Amino acid sequence: MMRWQLPEDGHLKINVHGAFSHESNMGVTGAVVRNSAGFLLMASAGWLDSTGSALLVEAEALWDDIRIIPEGTTEHIMVEIDSQELVTLWKNRGKHRSEIKVILNDVEEMISNFNSFQVLHIKRSANFAAHLYAQHASSFLASFVWAEAPSFLQPCLQFDCNNAV
């Protein structure tokens, strides 16, 4: 089983998750920003009441995570997401015309001031904190942003840091 790993010194790691319901065309997003010590800097949970696809929700989750990066961040940004399709589209963003092209263009503009930015694929087992945030949005049908870890997430963050490889 793959586990969450601490980012290197000078890096921020952002875990992102999106989930989509085909029955209701609704989606949820979750994003967790942590530093090289594993401390939570920001997190968000988003509710999308009308969306078209799982890929679109994953792209919205990526956009959401960039939006919550603290202003003035100088660290290298590493985004981890469990959608291989989104990672592939990001890496080839200049060569396709997918439904998420506009979102990827927005993300590219938003990251232009960072030292470096990369999007990596990870297994869902290493992305559990972002999943919990998305689940929270689903439970309340609302969107949230936190600068401190809410009580429902503290055990997961502690587990990640204590078991980080």
C-alpha cells in the first residue's frame, strides 16, 4: 500500500481529490496544502452542484488547490492527484482540446509566479486526507476553506506524518 510522503525541504505538497456522481451530476473536491514538516498550511473542500464529468471535477479540484496556496509562497509546489488522466492532460496541455482546457489554462496562469510547479499521479491510498475533505463537502453540500486542521482531519494528518516514508 502506498503511503503519503513528506515533501523535500523547500517544497509544498498539495494533495487533491475530486469525486463525481453520475446520477446527480454533482461533484466534490478536496485539497490539502502541507509543508516539508507535514504541517497543514491550508485546506479546502468544494461542492459543485452541477458538473459534467469526473474529469471536470478533478480539474476543478486542481484549480481549487492552486487558489488556496498561501500568497507569497516561494517554495516549490508539488501537486499529487489520483487521476492519471488529469496528470497526462496537464503534462500535454498544449497539445489537446479537452473539456478541461480552459481550467488548465487558468491554472497555468495562476502558477506563473511559483519557482517550480509539478503535477504527479499517486495512488488513492496516499491521498486520503484530500479524500476526507471532499467527503466533508459532500456531507454538508457546501464549500469550506481552513487555515488550521479541523478536528475530523487531525487523526489522518497525524497518521500521515507518523507513517511518512
